[in-house]
Amino acid sequence: MSVPFWKPPLQRYPGTLPAAADVLVIGGGITGVSLLHHLALRGLSAVLVERSHLAAGASGRNAGFLLAGVADNYADAVRTFGRSEARSIWALTIENHDRQIEAIGPAFVGHRRLGSLTLAASPEEARALEESCELLREDGFEATWDGHGLLNPRDGEVDPALLVGALAGTRRNGSIVEGVGVTALEGTTVHAGAQSCQAGVVILATNGFTSQLVPALEIQPTRAQMLATSPVDQRVCERPTYSHFGYRYWRQMPSGEVLVGGWRDTSKETEFGLDSQPTPAIQAHLESKARELAAKVEVTHRWAGIMGFTKSGLPIVGPVDGRKNVYVCAGYNGHGMGFAFMSAQKLVEDLL
């Protein structure tokens, strides 16, 4: 059984697929509600459709980290993308953190900004993190290396489902319809079973599920698994923590629950695809880590979510080749909370 720790947003949006829409956004995660927010700010009429409920997918099934950058450490990102591009990526994701929290105003989403810690699990990782710290500071970012871990003091954490719900609540001219499962896309005609909608523009905010509608878009669906424990009296970690080059991560809630996720590196070949059920093998690793952090805890939740990975390691934001007036904003490589808000803004600016 897969039961996320995060509760869905309280507000429900029942309805049916409209017959027509100026802009139709498919997907009710962090990207979809961010798109609706930016479209409304610019006075554009839009409808968002979601097959289940808001934050039902990866947006309500992740660890709730708001981190700068990509999954790779900064030194590796510099080698992959070049110094200037890596600097721009980090600046964009820091702005993403700032702007999306500003956008929700006083709404409570469990936001804390205590930084993140990446621990070195090997001498190789230690060298990469030490180099990352030097490069980050040279490029104007805050970072501290103490010989064991890299502290990024501007990172933070949220309840991701509450964040999605809060952004949905900022909409102005848009509307949201839950329970609409899109089954096909023909031009800008969207089908959901027997219902159809003729849209002026279609935007795919479908992340790991994008290939179900447009197989030509190379976004690999990939499972990420997590668990949560009963509350622990003592503090076992002060801030979101990563290790093993980002493959393993954990955090502790203010109320004491410990969340542990990742370990995909122990069984990469089994984690591709659209199956969102947790597996015994990876859950055993997660539970072992939870008991390392706090010996006598009860596991209360086990769940998984489907991420979208791209070959470039960066999101795909823009028009879909060969499909007039169809756009995509997806493929966050496990860092959707850090990229989606500003990616959505860019796409809306491109539309205009």
C-alpha cells in the first residue's frame, strides 16, 4: 500500500472537461498550478485539468525540499553545463524558491529556510563537495564546507502538497477541474473518455507521465520511494540532508517525524516506469536508515512517486516539435519543487 505522508490540499475542484478553452493546462501538480498562477497574472483565461486531485503525483509525494541547482553537485554541474550555465541554473532555482514563497503570501505551507546539508559518503564525494564549495563562493553563492558536509544556507523545506494547494488558491481568471483523465491529444483537441475540449493552446504539465500523451518527448518516468516514521523526541537532523551524490536523503519535521527517501542507486534498473508502488528491497534500505537515525521508531507511511528525467538533466520548457500550439513544461530530474515555478513563468512569457 502506498500512502504519502503529505495530505492532499483540502480544497476540491469537481467538474467536467470544458468544451472549449483558450489555454488548457494538463496536470495538477506544482507545474500546473504555477502555470495557472502566471497565466492569471497576465490576464489570460485558462483551465487546468487533473485526473485525480491536486498534488496527487510527484508534487505530493516528494520530500518537500526547496534546493538550489540540479541533482548533481556544483562542481559536477560546472563540468556538465559549463561555468556560466551552472551559475545561471543555481541563480534561477534560488529565485524559484523566493518567488513561489512570495506568491502564496501568508498561506501556511510549512516553509522553513534552515539550509540543506550534503554529507560526503566517500572520499570521492568529499573532494567534489569541497570543490563545489570553492566554486559556489567564487560565483557569489553562500556555501560552507567543514570537511564532512556542504552547507547551502539558503535552501529550505515545505509541505509540498500544501504549497500546491496554496498556489492554486492564488488563481484569478483560471479554473481547476479535478477528476478529468486526459486520454488522447489530437492537435489541440483534448479527449477525456467520451468528452472533448477544443483548446487554443495546450500545455503539458505532466512531468513523469508526459510520454503517455506525447511518446516522442523523451522524459523517462522514474520511481522515487520514501517512508515516514512516528514522531521522535530528539532531533536527529536539523535540516534537509543529502548523501551519496543526491541519491539518499532525509529530513525531520518540526513535530518529530522522520522522512527518509531515495536509495534508487541500489536498484536503478527496477525504478524505471510508471508503477508507483513501493518495493520491499528499497523500503528495507529506507527503514534501515530510519532506525540508524532513531532506533525505536515505527514506520507509519510508505509511498513512491513518479519523477520525469531528461537526457540533458534540465527541464523541457517550450513548444512541442511538430505540434502547433502544444507546449510542455516538464522533466525536472527529481527537482520539480526547485524549478517548476520559474519554468512556468518562462513558458508563459514565451507564449506572450
